[in-house]
Amino acid sequence: MGDSIRCTCQRCKVSGLTWPAVLITLGVLFLVSRGHWGYGIGALWPVLLVVIGLLKLAEAFASTEGHMGS
Ligand SMILES: [Zn+2]
């Protein structure tokens, strides 16, 4: 969001990926739910929890080496 200094440590990179990943996942889920595979959004939405969970897990394990800021 217009940050003048962007930290490039692994954790901040993963953290920055969370929202785009959530939006992309939502988009894909809606596409799949509108397709002809017989999956409604009600059966698909937990995928979003898995994606967020995996990203948060990755964030927790990611190195903060070179982290900038407080
Ligand atoms: Zn950082």
C-alpha cells in the first residue's frame, strides 16, 4: 500500500502474499462452483481456510533474517 521501504525478508514476503492468495483462491472457488463439476461454494469454502492456514504456517516458519523495521 505505497510503503516507501519494503522489507524483503522471507516472512514479510509470505505475509504480503496472503491477501492476493486469498483473493485468487476465492476467485477460483467461485469459478469452480459455477462450473459443471457439481461442487457448490458450500463444499468449497473450507479450501480457503486451508490456504490461509498454510500461508500462516509458512509465515511462522519463514526466516526473518534481514527483517527491516520494528
Ligand atoms: Zn521483514
